[in-house]
Amino acid sequence: MATPKLSPVSPVRPEDKQRASSSSSSGAAAAPLRVQDDTAVEEYEQYLRLPELARLWKDRCCPEWADEGLVKPALQALEITFRFISVALSDPRGYASRRELARRLEALAAREVELVAALCEGEQCPPLAELSASKGVLPRERSASEVWKIPGSAAAVVCQVSEASLLPRLAAWDKSETVAARIKYAIESQMQGCVFTLGLGEPNLAGKPVLEYDRVVRPHELHALKAKIAPEPKTGYRNKENEALFTIHQILESWLCAASQLLTRLNNRIEARNWEAAASDCWILERVWKLLADVEDLHLLMDPDDFLRLKSQLAIRAAPGSDASSCFRSRALLHVANATRGLKKRVPCVLGVEVDPNGGPRVQEAAMRLFHSRRRGEGEEAGKVELLQAFQAVEAAVRRFFFAYRQLVAAVMGTAESSTNRALFSPAEEMDPLAQMFLEPPYFPSLDAAKTFLADYWVRRMAGDGDSASSRRS
């Protein structure tokens, strides 16, 4: 039996062809996300002290360090997580979920360290303190420094440890020493692939240079941006969940700033046709979206009565008939979501073709040829398949984030705040933007269609091989 030809016009199941063509025709119809309520956005930014926090993200300490704007907000998010651990473990309320919250924050810090290490691999020109620079002399003004010897060497060196970071202090507190020790070991493990380490008290067994953490992160100024817990006018009650809510969203906004810078670098690498480096950035972006979902899940550990009381005090409410404003009051989230969805415009560039103005399957054909090529990992094609796969992985992570957010709203605020069920029975034009985020067609319809036809090709190919083998036996 003849081998079937790989072609997008090959006979396939009717339902597959209909699904592929419908997604191709409607994939570009999704409208960009926009601010729903300008007043709510301004109140959100003032509550989180975002203008002051943004100044810390943007201030440059080392002009030679090209990726400072990417790594700095990620490190600051990690430092804010250390503050959250301190807040959680010092909560005096008997009904607070201290143990589970400490576990979640420890896991979150470990994932943040993993992402920071991925961002720092191959970094050039960050401000570093060489171990041998002090020649074994312990300066008086650095009481957190440690003197030790590298195995096989007679010279003593000084390992500088951050004086302003909260992690060394958490390691000295009996309530948090175990959590801090595990975070330090995570730093030691994850930073193995980097030429430097963070200098937060990790063992640094390789004797690598240490990042000037206090100069980059500026922990004193960062921790000065704490929540302003105003007492209730009538009762004078100070709600402890105010600090938790404030800290969760500062972590979220810091990672959104890092994601925005990562998207800029990703697009630059695509334009430079550096497919392998772009694929690496795209996989990191997928992990950032998963991390954002983990940060949002911390709301589940807040006490229901205290949180709903705080919600009423802060007038956190959804727009009538929609739960979108609770999520979309973050300008950074809107920007990163739109920029991530915009990656679909990069597919023709990666495949080396132009979009057919008549709606033909030109991009789909190029994707099928690349997926099926015997030389798809060689020469100019190296990294292209991985990048396209990473595009679709990011799409899945974005959809999971927004779908999980809807469920989170229902779990934390009650189903009256969520229009989850209503979206399934509403026309597209009547849906709120949050529903459209995960109910809209695929971001990459050509890749979706290419895989549909490629799967059918292999089904028919295997069926043909089976028929040929049985005929030979007979």
C-alpha cells in the first residue's frame, strides 16, 4: 500500500477539518484586555504603594549589567517572600493557618530561587564581591561576613553575607530556622549552574563570587514599603489579613515586572533569530505564569471572616455582572497577558513564511514540514521546534492561571462574586474578559491545525503499514 503524503489537504476526519478551520479563522479575533475601572486601578496601585515599588525596580545600580531590570524585581519578590514568612510565623491569632502557610511560603521561595537561578545563568557583569578580595581580613562594618578556607588552599577568604536581607535573621529565629535552612540549601543547589551565588548565608561550597545583594535588592528600602494598617473608624480593630493581602500582591507585581522584561528579551532574541535562547526564555515564561498561580493560591490560607471584613473595609468588589475587575485592576497583569497572547504573531517569523492574506494554510504547511522534517534540530532549524512547543506551553499556563483565578474568587469570596457558570451559557459578546481568556480559540491555530493533520497522517501511515504487513504474510 502506498505511503500517504503529508499534506494539509489530505482527507481527514470531517470534525478535525472543521475544528482546525474554525480555530484558524477566529484565532485573531480575540480583543486585547483593557482596564475595566480606572478608579479601581488607581486605588489598587496606591494601596500597594506601587509607584514607590516601581522606582526600586527601575533604579539601576550597575549600568554594565544588561539584565538588571529582569533579575532585580525577581530578587525583590524573593525578599518580600522572606518578609511574608516572618509575618506568617509571628501572627498571634490562634486560628491562623501558620503551619500550612509556612509550608506554602517555603515551597514558593524554593520555586522563586529556581527561577532566579534560571534567569542568572550566563549572566554577565552583575556586581560581585570576590571571596579573595579581602585577603582573609574581616572588616568591622560587615559583621555578617564569614571567614573560612577553601579545601586544598592555605589562604583564608571572607564570604560576605547580606546584612539587610531577612533570610539570615530568619535563620537565627527559633520559629523559622528550619524553614530558612531549607531555603538556603535550595539556593546552594539551584545556583550551581551560575558563576556566582546570592550571598544569603548559603554554604557556597564551590567558593564562587557573591552577588552584592544589598546593593542590588536594597532590602531596607524594600521593607520600608509595608502595608499601612489603618484601624477601623468605629472599633479601632487592626485587621491582620491586611498585611498578608498587601504582601501577596507585592510579590505578584514584582514577578509581573520580571515577566514583562522577560517578554522583551524573548522578542529581541526571536528578532535576532536566536531560536534556542528564545526557547529557553519561553520555558522560563511558562514557569513564571505557574508561579503567579501559586502566589494567588496563598489567598486560600487567609481567615474567611477577617478577609471578608477587610474586603468590605477596602471596598474590593466586582463590577456588576462580572468578576473581571477584581483581577484586571493590575495594569502589569493586563500588559503581560496581552504580550503573551501576542506571541502568536511571532509564529510566521519562526517558520520563515508570511501569512497568506487570503487565509490559506501557508503557515500551517510550514509548521507541518518543520515538525516532520528529518533535519528539524540541525543548522538554521535548531531550536525552532522547541520554541513552538514552548509557545503552546505558555498558552496552556496562561489559561490555567485565569481559570484557576475564577475558582479562587469563588472559593475566597463566594460564588456570588464569580460568574463562572454564567459564562458557559452566554454569547461571546456578553462574556466578561476573564471568561474570554480561557474560552477563546487557540492562540496558535496554525500549530494546532498542523498537529491535527500530522496526527492523522501517522494514523493513516500506521494503518497502511499494518495492511502491507498482513498482505505480505498472506
